[in-house]
Amino acid sequence: MAGPTAARSGTKGASASGRAPAEPARAGRRLWPRLPFRFRRPGRRGLIITLILALLLGGFAVWALYGSNWLRVSGVKASGTRVLTLGEVVEAADAPLRSPLVSVDTDAIAARLRHRLPRIKSVDVVRSWPHTIVLKVTEREPELVMPEGGKYVEVDAEGVRFATVPAPPKGVPALQLAAGDAPSLDRFGPARLRRAAVEVASGLPKTLHNEVKAVRVTSYDAITLELVGKRTVVWGSSEHGPRKAAVLAALLKAARDAHHFDVSVPSAPAVSGS
């Protein structure tokens, strides 16, 4: 007599390969471990306590910033000066001592410094907690000086007249505005002509800049350089400065005995007086 169509395995529930099938997931089985505590929504009483604590903390912070003596201005420090003294900067700042540091108007202090001390090009006014104001100054540097009334007016790289000194700074060329009644003076104005002269001087390589004694401006397109050794350079306008400077440097080397150079048209320079 034939046996059963499918023999049963010796192990209950075993598959044909001999491995037990995976146990089906039980209904409602947790996928994450049970936490040792429960999150509970704070009750009405807890919310009230939290709100009171927040108000107290905020009130204390406001009092500490504005009402207490802990965070009030007690000192002013300055740095970055070159010609000005630190005392001059601190005095001109006129910072509100004993005022809450948080309420100090730093923009107003910066504007006051630039107005009272034109030599200052820029200044960063920084609150240094808990009770100090720091002034980080950048001074203007003279690019040219203008003789005026027996003294000298310093002109920076932007053409700004910012200080009058009794003697010209060493190594700074003189600016001679000789435009007179020239049409370019009415058209461009002294400030624009100063900027043109400054553009020429500031664009020179250091070796050439050290040779310049004066920059003479007759009109916008008629700028002349006076070099040491009684040499003159017709520069023309302030355009094409780097190219003119390169041509002039080559001419000075090639014609060491010359006294007159013309680079107003850099493609066709001229030398004379050798």
C-alpha cells in the first residue's frame, strides 16, 4: 500500500529546506523599546509657573542691561592712530560715560569722530562687554600736499583735503593747481582736478614716485610731473597711467642725461634736453 503523498518532516513546521519559517509578527507588537518614563503635557499650573519664570528672567535681563551698574560705560579705548594721539580720538568721541553700554549709539560716535577729526578715514566703534567702548581708527594718508598760506594742506588718495600741517610730510610730492581761468576749471572744478593729479601720483611705481617732487595741473589734460634733478615730464591727462609709467621708466634708463620727457602719447614718446 502506497504511503502518504507528502512525508512529514521530523521537526514540526520545518520547510522543505530544513529551516523553520519565520514567526509571524504578533498583532500590536512594539517596534521600539519601552521608555522608563512618559511624556506628559504640562498642566495649567505648570504653564503658569513656566510663564512666571520667563517673565522674571526677562525682567532681570532688562534690569541688568539698562538699570544696573554692571553694564554701564566706564572707559573708552582707541587704537590704529598714526598721526593723531589716542587722547585726541577719545576726547573727540565724547562717549556717554555711565550710560548703559547696550544703549550707546555707535553710529553717532563714528560720525562725530569723522566730523571733528577729518584725518580719520574710517572708524569702527565696538562695544566691549561688560563696560568699555573700543574705537578702531583708520587714518587718511597724504598722497599730495598743497602749499597754502605758508602751510601745507594734505590731500589723500581720494582727492580729499583733510589736514593742514606746518611742514610737508617727507616723500610726499607737492600739488600745484595752476588752472587759473582755464575752461577745465569751470567744467571739472578743483576737486576733480585734484583727483586727477592724485590718480597720476598714486599710480606710479614706488621707484618713480620717489623721484617726483611736484605734480602740476594746468588743465584736466595737461598734467606735468617735476622730478628731482630739474627734470620734467609732460604727462597729459590721467588716462593710461600704467602704460605711461612703463614708458617713462624705460626713457629714464635709456636717456639718463635728458631733462625733458613727454609721455602724453605713450605710443610716441619724446625726449629732449640731453
